[in-house]
Amino acid sequence: MTSKFSNESTRLIYNYAFGPTRNILLGAGLCFAIQNKLYTHIPVIILFPSIYVGYHTFDNKEDIIVWFKNLKNKLK
């Protein structure tokens, strides 16, 4: 009996889940938590970095938009 999922697709998911993307999101989440003294959030960040960063990106979207606009004006 053959499985619906091949070993190749499992390997790709593994590389995505524990690759450079996760490390970048993990670092961003840790920096945000430490900067805002949210030390109790660190276990959640380690387990679910993309969800944590995604939530806080959405929650602070107005500040991020202002930051990008200021950056764009500085680069001109």
C-alpha cells in the first residue's frame, strides 16, 4: 500500500518549518518581546514564531506603514 504523501513532500515541509524563514521570524519575535519586556511570551515565540510575528504585525500595522513611509522618504 502506498501513502498519499511522498517522502519528498515531507522533506520540503520539514525544511520550510525549520529553515531560515523560521529563524528570521524567531529572531524578530524575540527582539519584539525583549524590547517590550514581554518575557513570558518567549516560550510561545519559540514554538510558534510565524503566528506570533504575524499577530503582532497585524496588531501594529499602522506603525509599520508609517515606518515604511518614513524609510521611503529617507531613501529618496
